Amino acid sequence: MTAHDPDLRTDLRKDLDAALQTRKELGPDYEAALVDGFLEKIDEKIDGAIDRRVRRNLAEQQMATARGVRPRPGEGGHGTFGERFGFAAISLVLAIPLSAIAAVNAQLPGLIVCWAGIVGVNALNVTGFLPRPNAPRADE
């Protein structure tokens, strides 16, 4: 239903016109059924358009991988800025109770070890050494 697919817009316009004409003929008693039927048609057409777009993007990614083309920014590598920022923010939020536990139980040496671990995990995340749950593996 975007400007990129004029056929879809034309089909939906025809379906809407048909539903409106049918409503005029049948009256408001059947309005709910007509609206439900129209919405089902919209769902089917949008699902089909999304499926085609996903298949096309997947095929493009597979072709790029087969050619050895590097992924565009945000499609792999070390993650997007938002992913890195989110990881850092969560690790800093979790650092508060970890620091308190380390300081209470092991004083300054425990606090130093705790923060060395926090800094180390964030450094590994930024450099890309931590595995990503949705990232393709090298053997695939």
C-alpha cells in the first residue's frame, strides 16, 4: 500500500469501491461483514507484498554474500550504534549493584576487579569479539 507498488493501490481501491457499492445495495445491516471482508483482503495483499519484499531482500543478501561483498553499515559487523549504545547502557546500569557487592565483600581490590570486567566486556562488544545472537556464523 505504498507509492512503490501502484498495482497494490489500484487493487485496493477497486476492492474498496466494490465494498462501498455493496454496502449501498445491502444497507447498513451488513456493514460489519463488509468491513471484515475488506480488511481480510487488505491483510492478504499486504502479507503478499511483504513476503515478496522479504524474499527479494534475502536473495539480494545471498547474492552479495556469494560475491563476497561487504555488508552495508548496520547489517552486520560490530552492530549498529543503537545496539552498541544499548549494551553499554545496560552494562553501566548493572555495574551499580555489582560495584556495591564487590566493594562490600572485597573492598577496593574487588571493586577494581569488578570494573575491569565491566570495561573488558564493553571493549569486547565494541571490537566485535562477542557473538551476536542473530549474526551469521563464519561456517554458514
